[in-house]
Amino acid sequence: AALKIQRVWRGMQGRKRAVALLTQRYADLQAQLIGAVVKIQSVWRGFNLRRGGLDKLWAARAAEKAALREWAAPVIQRLYRGHRARCVARELRRKHRQTEDRMLGAAATEIGRLWRGYRARCQYPQRLQDWRGGTPGTGGTAGLVWPRK
């Protein structure tokens, strides 16, 4: 029985090795075939270009470049003009904002100045009375410093 088991085992191992060897040979042949196909294609393309295909290729590339320029020039011009218009508009907004801020600042200063003058004129008789000592004509020294509010 041991001999039968050994024989079956060795047969199975041999078949595994044969399959592995065939798979490796197939992969090597396939790699060689791909290399040969690439070589044939490169030789054919070189021959075809030398036979006159090079002029056709250059003409096709020149036509593509010309078409690209015709398409791209207006696009580039449009984008640049939009960019410049946005820059000019941004500068105008900035200048307008600065002018507006200056005008608002000057107006606020003028309003404050007028308000302080009005308040001082309204409070002058009372402060004068406080400074003189409380009653008109006494000449007292109470409250020589004007109170702040």
C-alpha cells in the first residue's frame, strides 16, 4: 500500500511541475511575441515615415497648431479683457470708497464740532454761574475747573 501511495504522490507532483514548466514557457513565448510585434510595428512606421509619411505628419501637426491658434486667440483676448475690466472696476470701487470715507469722516467731524459748540453755548450761563461762586456778582472761586461730562 505504501508503494501505491508513493506512486500516486509522485505522479501528482510530476504533473504539477509539468504544468508549471509549460506555463513558464508559454509566458516566455508570449513576451518574445510581444517584443517581435513591437519591433515589426516600429520598423514599419519608420519605413512609412521615410517613404513620405513624415511630410504628411508635419502638415497635419501644422494644421492642428493653426486651428488651435485660431481658436485660442479670441479666447485669450476675451479672458484678458475681462481681467483688465475687473482690475479697473476694483480700482474705481477702491477710490470711490476712499472718497466716500473721507467725506463721511469730514461730515462726522463737522457735526461733532457743531454739536459741541451748541452744547457749550447752552451750558455757558450755568457754568459761568458755578465758576463765580453760585450767585451772579459774588466773584467766588468755587469750581474753577469746568466739570467734564
